[in-house]
Amino acid sequence: MLLASIVLLRGATSFIVGGCIGPKSVLERYLNAEQKAKLRRIVHTTFDGRNAEQVLASANTYVNSVVTAQQWSSILPELRNYQAMKKECSIYAQLLPTKIYTQLLRSVWIATEHGADAHHLKRLVEDFIDRSMKAEATNTP
């Protein structure tokens, strides 16, 4: 219940990953809709809450592979400055066990792919956390 009350949704799914991978606006600046979707898929299918640097490297590599050299050069200083700040991942990534977090991330990703809005995503996260906490409580002696 504590976790469910901590988050206010900002954007579609950025709340579930947090600021540790980004900045999203810079990474997506020169991407078309299909490329943005692929970048989001890379992040949401490989991030486990503990491997931010690895996922960030994959995101940077992907963006570098699809933009022009001039475009990459224009965003690289912003990426370096932001990424040097070592922003924290979401509270979910920090507090939930990896297995539970990756299940939550996958559920949010699937819901987003099916057009869920922020209200539905918030409800999905709250329900997921409630069920996880209840399951853990019944499994704890």
C-alpha cells in the first residue's frame, strides 16, 4: 500500500523505469514513431530494475545506429550531462525484488501496447502491488 501511494504517473510508462535511463526526450528527439516504439521496447523488455547502465548503453547504441552522425553529435553532450548525474531509477525498481519488478514492468508494457491510459496504468500498478503484497504475506511464516 505504501508503494501504491508513492507514485504519481508522469507520462505513459516513464514512472515505472524512472530517470536512470534517459533523458527520454533527448534519446527520442530524432526518432520516428516506429523507432521510438523500438527504443521503448528495448528499455521495457531488458530493464530489470538493477541493470540501468547496461540498458542505457543499449539505448544509446540503438539511437546512435538509427540517427545521422550530425544528429548524434548534437544530442551527445546532453546525453553525457544527464547520464553523468546518475539519476535514480523508479521507487518500484529500488524497492521491489527483481522478479516482481520485471513482472510489473512487463504488465505495464503490455497494457501500454494495448492503449492503456494513465488512469488504467495507475490502477494496474496499484492492483499488482496489492496482489504481490498479499501473496507475500500469505507465503511468509
